Amino acid sequence: MHGLPVGLNRAVPRLPPLVRLRGKTVVITGASDGIGAAAARRFAAAGARVVPVGRSPEKTTRLADELGVRGEVADFESLAEVRRLGERLRERCTTIDVLVNNAGGTFAKRVSTADGNERTMQVNHLAPYLLTRLLQEPLRHEGARIVTTASSAALLGRLHRHDLAASLRSPGRYVGFHVYCRSKLANTLFAAELARRWPEVASTSYHPGAVASQFGRGSGVVGFLFAVPQFRAMIRTPEHGADTMLWLASAPVGAGWSSGGFFSDRRPMRTPRQTLDADLACELWELSADLVGLPHS
């Protein structure tokens, strides 16, 4: 489940053929399951050169074999693996037309990664931030797209301006869902700041809805919700959850969306108040650079 159940029963029109993506290179993380796998299949069917990235070697290989492509494996709990992934992708792809930052997770217990970061914030924000920055050379060209899977949970998140670093560390009593909400807010801030810093690239974030996948099944709040029959009745299929991602990756800019925005069901969604704070987004960008060992620009 990548988000809270907002607009789950709203009808979504069938996507037209993704003609704009024929011959384009699409890198999608979190592609071994759920909406990532569904989207990878749709991208491939549209003629795109798909590079699926997943954490599970078995699932990623299975999907790559199905699509007739070569997948990439990386665990976002290790920034060293993300750096090696970036190196491999730069070697493979002289140009990337679409990057979908879809990998993510939610966890019931506090775990510090080997990099010294809180796990949820690293997997959901710092790792995709690092990967995107590492892929700057093949990505920064006119017409490129970066789509980040966020969540309506961002509306419940809050980052503290007076100690932004503490917001990312989540000190004190650990509530996995609260940390997840903050990480999804960070996704929307990252997408908005990316649109400002890389104006030649269209950067967006979106809410896919509650999706029938393995995402978050072992976490407290999410695992509980999946056990509630009334909630399960509202869950979307992975194909339905991927719809807005596919739309943002293929529809002409200005056809109902613009760079820097936050979307759901192919339309602008209520944006978290802090996402509109350009100073906070800039501070988060620079702090994230410090935490992953990159320059600010």
C-alpha cells in the first residue's frame, strides 16, 4: 500500500497507447512487484526500453525475463548499493528519458542502516534522492521526466524547520506510520525542488492509492488495515495504482499537469502545505546531499 485510500472507487479512464515512449529509455525502481511491475509491463508494451530495478534478485530476474530485458538489483537500505546501481545505469544508458522513483517501504520497528540513517527515511527518500543525483548526466535533457511515487500520507507528515535533521532521524518514541508520512512528505518536497533546480526536466510526485501488493504488509498500521475486510474491499489493483504514474510519464506537459506538482487519479491533488515551502524544500535538498555525501548542486 503506497498511500491512504483517497478516491479509491473513482473510475479511471483506460490509458491510450503510450506512443510518446516508443524507443524511450525508462528506468523504474521498485519494479519487482506491485505497481512497479505493472507499470514496467505497460512501458514495455508501449515500446519503451525498460530497465526494471528491484530489491529481490528472483522477482526482478523473473520480470526482466518476461520482458526480454536485463534488470538491475539494488537494496536501498545500502547507499553503497545505490551508488553501484548508479554506476551501472550510467554505463548502460547514455540517455534516460523517464526515471520512476517507485521503490519504498514502511516498517514497524526502528532500524538504523549501515549508513547511520533511519531505515524508512533512507529507503523512501535518501536512496531515490541519491540515485536521481547520480543519474544527472543521462537525465538532464529537454523532455525528460522524473516521476516519484509519494502518497496522500504526505498530508499527515510534518518536518520541523528548527531541526530538520532530527525530522529525518525520527528520535524519541518510534511510530512507523508517522515516519512513513514524513518520508512521503519528503518525496513531494524533493519532486518540487527538483523541478526548480532542473527546469529542463519535468518532475512530479503522485499518490497511487491503496494497492494490492506486498508493500508494508509486515508493518503495524498498514498490516492492520489489510486485515480489515472493509478496507480490502476498496483496494486497487496494481494496474489501477500505476495509472497516474503512466499518465505523468507519457502525457504532454500541460495536459492537466505541470512540473513540480502532486497528483492523484490524473488530476492535481491537494498539496501538503509544507510542500509549497520553497525554502524548506531547498533545506531538505541540501541536508539530503550532506547525508549521502554529495555537493549541494
